[in-house]
Amino acid sequence: MAGKHLSDIPEIHRRRLLGLGAAVAAPAMLGLGMPRARAAVVPDRAAPARSLLASRGGLAETSITDLLKQLAAGKLTSVELTKFYLDRIAELNLAGPALHAVLETNPEALKLAAQLDAERKAGKLRGVLHGIPLLIKDNIGTADKMHSTNGLRALMGARPAHDATVVARLRAAGAIPLGKANLTSLVSSSSGYSQRGGQTRNPYKLDRSPNGSSAGPAAATAAGLCAGAIGTETIGSILGPSGANSVVGIRPTTGLTSRTGMFPGARSFDTIGPICRTVADAALLLGVLTGVDPTDTATAASAGKFHSDYTPFLKPGGLKGARIGITREVFAGYSAHADAVAEQAVEVLKSAGAVVVDNANIPTAEKMMSDLDAAFIVQITEMKHDIESYLARTPGNHPRSIAELVAYNKAHADTELEYFDQNILQTVADYAGKPSDAEYKKAVATVRRVARDEGIDAALKNHRVDALMMPTGAPTWKIDLVNGDPQIMGSAIPVGYAGYAAINVPAGFVHGLPVGITFMGTAWSEPQLIRFAHGFEQAHPARRAPTFTPPGVGL
């Protein structure tokens, strides 16, 4: 087939690729395809057996900070903790509420835990996460006995030669890779669905979407299947799921964390960040992930700007004196429920000593939502080049190109295309753009100017504020494997296009469904955002454990 150019591609395919109709808003969420997906099956049990939920004093909700204290005091071992999570995964992931949040567990997890316990007993600690089990999103490579498939059965034979840089840093800090978490496939129109893992379910209401693409990391963290998780974001893939699952998610500035070893989405936007149950935990994990990596040139810009420890920014009264701009246009006003939660958050900001500046709108908000061409050119061009490169260089027996992925799916259509077509993957395969084209370079410059200089930075400067705040998204929608996701609005587009920092914090519930708020800022503003988010969390601890409410109960 002749290569397609921008004018040849229907707008519906452009919107699906950008994710503007699915709140996953771009593919670091590329996750295509283990056993046949059982996506439409939800057991009738209203909740899991109570044994694990009640065991060890509610360990499922224990923060990483408190787990570390228990480990240090000898009240808990890493083996005990790892066994707890493995047992909980066995009870809740495919059985019970069948969350489908975890694709596989690490067969070496208990061995690693025992080794770390022995090192602790000998007085040797590797780092700040010594003995803590974490889930890794399946588009982040691990050079171990686990698979790195990006949710694709076609990539079950891929064997990365090295850990992704962020995984290597987690291991060096003493963390235990507990398993691989489910995600949204590019061959999917339903957030949290992959051909390999089926449909991830929201632990608060099982027939509601977990959002995506870091659906597994967010749902698993919310349900206490892990101490925390590592997700990825192109546009919305950490923020959206964190908001929908009542957890904290940090979207780091693009370049703050290395993407080496990650299945690529769009390098201009891609970033890797933590998903946790508290801001303090997310700050702790973020410091482990940062640093310049010669194999990812984008990280060079973080030199002198990154911190190896973000916990000093967790200051009491972190909102006192902060100037927070409330964004109203475009990125609010689309949901009365989300607006109501955000209005309550505004009152929390005021009571916590912040200076609230209302109508601190982003000047280019409408343009970012309506003018898709430049962002589409950036994303599809980078996807075409970088995915081809990733497939070609990754060892193992698997498709070596996008065209071979498409062919694999066609040959296994009964499983790989059971619910959704692969028009987007085909669109990327057919696209004839080149990374060096003048059209591409102009598009990159346009997106950055509109989102940065004329967008977020202009709003911060015009209103003399330290950060912007808005709803992360509306209460999540019902899963629909026939029609896919509805058109969804949220906070992710501005920071995604800009490659800037943002953090979601749980802010409330609407009929049992979580709603979060987003604090966003300029590049490298993570210290400020962590301080503000922690201050908000301390003043308004909105998060609560999930209910695993079955379909047919409530809304």
C-alpha cells in the first residue's frame, strides 16, 4: 500500500490516535497484545473474601513510608510483604472482582525479597526502597523472567537485553519488581483493555472504566495489590487513571526520567512516573527515577534541575502563601460533578492559606483542543520511526516491524481483533512521514509554542501564579467493549503537549466514583507541585479504600 500522508488520514483516526475521545490521549499507551482475553467476564461476587482485606491490620492501605518503618523495626519482612501482595493478586486479579490489573507476577519476587531481607539483617541497605514490591507497567522493559509485551501477545517472544533505565534504578534502590501491570492497547477503543490481559476494571465500581493507559498500575495500587507502581504517560496516561482510581500520580516533565527501555509512544511527550496512594510515596519514588541518562538525550536538559530526593518538599502547611490559579475555560465546565469537587477543592486551598486566583485560564486552550494537525504530525511521525526502531533492535522471536504486527493481528483476528479493529496501527504502518521532514520540525515547534510559551507559561505569567489547578476528569464512564470509550475531557492535554509537570491528587467522590484535581506547572516544577499537592492532601484527605462494587449495584 502506498504511504499515507496527513491529508489521506480520516479525522476519526487522528482523534483516536491522539486519544482525544478516550482520555488516554496518546500512545505511550501503545500496548498490543497471553491467554485469550476474558474481557467481558465479571464474576457475580460483590466483593472478595474478607481474609486478605482484614489481614495484617489493613496492610493493603499501608503507605510505602510506613512499610519502610515496619521493615526497619523488624515488625515485617520483605518476604512477608511480598507474599501478602502475591496472595492478594491471586484473590482479586482474576478471581473475586477480577480486576485484570496485573498481567503476570515475577517468579523471582520471593527470592529477591529473601535476598533483601538477608542484606537488611546484615546491615546493608541498597537504597531508599529496600524490600518494597512495586508493579511495572508492561510497556517498560525488564531483563528477567517476566515478559515485556506492551500488552501484545505478538510480543510474548520479546526479550529485552537490558532493564529499562528506570527499572535498573528501582533495583539499585532496593525495590522488588513484583510483576507487570495491564494497560490500554493501541488495538483498543476501551481504556485499560489489552489483547494479552483483557479489560482492567475500576476497583471502586467494577463496570466503570479505570481510564488509561496506565490502567493496571492505577487500579492495582488503589486495590492494594502492590505498594505502588510505575506508569507512563504521553498525554493523560498517568493523570487520567490516577484520577479515576483515587490515587496520586505524577506526570514528570518530559526528560526528568529516562524513557530508555520503554515501548515508545511520542518522544516529544513521553515520560515515566510514579503512581501511589499518597503524595509522600510518589515523591519518594520520583527521586529514585530521575537523573541524566546518556541513552536518552532528552534527559540532558534535566541536568542541574532534577532532585534525587523530593521528600524535603513535603512540608507542613505547603499551601500557605502559594498562588494557585483556577482554570475555568475548556479544562473545566464539561462536568457538573467534577466542577463541584473542584469548587470544594478551591475552598480547601483558601482554608489552607493559599492565594486563589480565579479564571487563570490558558490562552491557547481552545486552540489545543481544536487544532489537531500539528500534534498529530508529531505523534504519528515519532511513533512510526521509534516503534520500528524498538522492534528491530529488541532481541527475541517477535514481529520486527509495525507491518509485521499488523500481519500477526490479522492472522490471529479471532483473539487479537475480537473486539476492536486495528485501524490506528494500520494508519501508523502506512504513514509516510519522516522524522527529518520540515513538516515534522515545524509541527514540533508549533505544538511547543502553543502549549508552552503561549499556553501554560503565559497563564502562569499573566496571572502571577505558582501553579494552575483544574479537575483531572469527570467521574468515570461505564466500560463498553462494543462502542469503546465516549469522548472524554480532562486536564492532560496542556501538560502533555508542553511536556510539563503535573500531579493528580484525590479530591472527592461522586456516587462512589473518584474524582481528582490536577496541579500543573512549568518545566521542572515538580518540587513546588509536590509541596502544593501534599499540602492539599493533608488539609483534605479524600482518598478511601475501594469498595469493589459489582455491576447492577448503584449507578
